[in-house]
Amino acid sequence: MYGPRLSFITSRLPCRDQRGIGVRPTGRACRSRPSPSIRWDHEGVELRQLEYVIAVAEELHFGRAAARMHVTQQSVSEQIRRLEHQIGAPLFTRTSRRVALTAVGEAFLPEARRAVAAARNALDAGRRAAVAPAGELRIGHAEDLGPRLFQLAVPALRARLPEVRLAPAPMTTFDQLNALGDHRLDIGFGWNAEARPGLESLLVVREPFVVAVATGHPLAAEAAIDPAWLSHQPIIVNERALNPWLHDHIVGRLRARGAAVTIHREISSLDRLLPLVLTGAAIGITVAASAAARPFAGVVYRPFTDPSPLADQRIAWRRDTTAPAVLAFVEIVRELRDAGAFVPGDPGLPTPEAGTPGHLAHTPRQDHETTTGTPAECRPRD
């Protein structure tokens, strides 16, 4: 009648005779069995079957157990019979007046309770993690990009996942990619970069490059700068080793616009660029958001004429992540981007008023298009 599908190995479990009927343990073979454990076969056991057994064992009545489980008595009886067939022995004795656990049922019941409790605990843990996961969300960001990102995205993240702790970390885009690959970072926010296997990215905003010049430089009098005017001028750009893709992008765009680029120096930060520009020894190239965040007395920023070279700001994350906080943060940034919250040239900080040192002049498009003259001092040399 019964096939041995689910075997309980326990000192409390009865041995079976040749007819498959449970009898009390006798002999060395039964006494030497190991401590209680469950060996599940490949067919498995459904959680509801365990719940039905628990209900019948506690109610000692199939009808009351069915009412408690909000199912028919027939469903309870069928599921328990199916389970008994998998075990190979009855769990209950049934008479017209009485229902009682067999020895097999007594061995089965505590394990069933533990299994159901473990399943419920697993569900509760998963739901808690989905609603409010604990732990840190490690976000790397390039220079001057952190304030804008956090001012816009953090309030929405707090509303959705209030228990998440944010751990911002300023670092270069190159370092962010490495940290993401090594699982030392959850989110990266940086500039143009290579595609890395296993990483996804989302374009947040395209940021225009600008020119930084000393106030006494001839180009400071211009509303917008034609890239060709930079030919043979000493230029300071970002250090290629820190982000080769961003470096090559701006140099390539300038050359495509007719500039014979002469690299005077490569620097690692805007803080190092601005003092060099102030001396008048060179012209700096940076992005509008960084320029707006770093006013510097004696230095002014000027946009390029259209079409301006652009740098992509992107967030990146691991493609295989299932962390709710990471996925929620990405979705929040996507929503903000689609709503136009990320504005080119806005670093997320108070910017200097027009006319003050370091102010970034924004010139209407038509003015860009009509700027055709070349300052005499900046004309390319033969």
C-alpha cells in the first residue's frame, strides 16, 4: 500500500515488517539507527501537507482541522493519505469515534512543526528585506558629482527604504568600476567610461565641457569659445590614467572641431587646475558642473560654441544584483532623470552670481552660432 518516499530516521521510529506495517523497534538494526533527521526524496513534500498534519494532530478531528484550514475535509484527507503513501506508513489511526497519532505520526509531528516554522521565518525574512533591508548602500561618486546626486535621490530613497544606511565614497570613475567588480561598492556615479563585463549603467545627464581661463586672458572677453581657437594653446586636462575614456573623449572632440591640441599638463583634480590657470600659463578644460561648484577668484569659465563637447554622467551597478536598495536607487535616479531633475551645469550647490569671479557664462544658442571671429592673440600660428 505504501511506498517508501520520505524516510524518517529516528530512534523513536518503528521498524517495518515485511508487510510494511509499523512495529515497535526491536533488535540491533533498529536500536543502532542514528539521531532524528529527515531524508527528503526528489518528489518533495508540499508545505500545506505538513500544515494539514499539524492541524489534525492538534484538533484530533478531520472536520475541525479542515474548517481551521478553510478547506474541505476531503482535501485534508486526500493530502494526508498522499503524504502517508510517500512516507510508507500511516500517521493517524482512524475510527468512527476517534483520531490519534501513530508512532510514525508522533515522530513526524515535531519535524513538521519545525519545517513549517522555518518556512514562515524564511518568508518573513524575505519580506522584511524587500520592504526595509538593513545594511549599507555604498555609493561611489566622482569629484563634484556627489552633492547633486544625494540632494535629489536620497529623500526619495529614505521614503522607500528608511532603514538603509548610505555610505558615500568620493573616488575616480576608474576606481569605481574596479570597486564594483570587486563587490566593494554597490553604486557608482561617474563620467564616460569603458563598458565592463557584468556591469550595467544608466545615462543620467550629458554635461558640457567648458574652458577655464584667467580673467586677463584674451579668451576671457569671449562669450563662447570656438575649439579651433585653442590650437597651439597650452591646455590642462584631466589625468589620463584616472579616466582614459574621458580624457580621450574631450581631446578627440576638440581635434574634430579643428583644434590642434597641445597638452601642457595633466592634473588629477580641479583644485590643482585652477591655480595653474590663474597664472595665465595655460587654459583649463573641465565640465560645467565642476565649474559651477568651484568659483575661483581670477578665473572665469566660458562655454564652447555649439555643438559643445559633452561628457556622459552615468550611474553603474552590477548586473546580477538583486539587492532591493540598489534596484530602488537605480529606479529613483531613472525617475528623476526622466522628470528632468538633473540639469547640465548644476552641481547641486549654490552657484556664484553673474559677474562674480568664477561665474560660468551661459550664452544663448544663437550667440554661439554667430561667434565667428577669432581673438587676434589666439589665432593659430603658422
